[in-house]
Amino acid sequence: PEFAKLLYEVQIPEDSPIGSQVAIVSARDLDIGTNGEISYAFFQASEDIRKTFRLSAKSGELLLRQTLDFESIQTYTVNIQATDGGGLSGTCVVFVQVMDLNDNPPELTMSTLINQIPENLQDTLIAVFSVSDPDSGDNGRTVCSIQDDLPFFLKPS
């Protein structure tokens, strides 16, 4: 059997539901009869690949078996083998890129906080904090602000 492509590259959002189609691989065999019948299977697949994806032996359809999380795994390399009725085989690779979504809230970490402030102090450090967001790119960018009518201001450091 020969695959239509040796490398299939696909992107899938991390919030794709279980059962979603990831890709369809296709191989053909010039033999006729049972020698030309093709079945698809994972080839040297890790336990993680087998837990995450399901492959239809008849159609070559690669489906999502469990939810994805970009923050845990960004890419998968899935090796697939097509075998004909005579025992001959060919392989291809499906490169799956998980697309990050803005699915994590920013995290604020307070490292310094002064609870009591004398009323006559000005320009005094009250708190030191950091903000982070595990999402990537623009999804991980944060903006800090406070109400305008408060007697405090934010100073980046």
C-alpha cells in the first residue's frame, strides 16, 4: 500500500470535543481481491498516542479519544501503518498541532503586602505582586489596572 501523502499536518483547537475528526489518512493498493484490501493501525505508537487518539482500521479516520490541553502537550506525532491482505505495508506520519485557546485565567501572586498605612505617607510601597497567564501568545498577555477614584497607583517594575 502507498499513502496519498507521507506527512499529514493538521491543527486542532484544544477545546475540540471527544470524537472529533483529527484527520483521514488514505492509502491505495494496486493489487486486487483480498491482497488489495487495506487496514490501518497505529505504528509504534506510545501509550499517550493510544489514549489520545482512535484510528478506524477500515477508513483511516483519526479521531479524538480524550480532551486536549495545549499547556500540557502542544504537538503529537502519530505514525500510521497501512497493511494489505497479503501482509505488505506502508507508513505515514500525522503531525498534530494543538491550537491554544484563552482558557486559563491570569494568576496573581502577592509577594509583599503592608496592611497598615499611616495617613500622612505618600509614595510608599503598599504591595508587590506579579501576574502570569499560562496561555500562549496574545492569550497569555495581561493588563493590570485599579479604579481611578482610589488614592493608589500601579507602578510596573
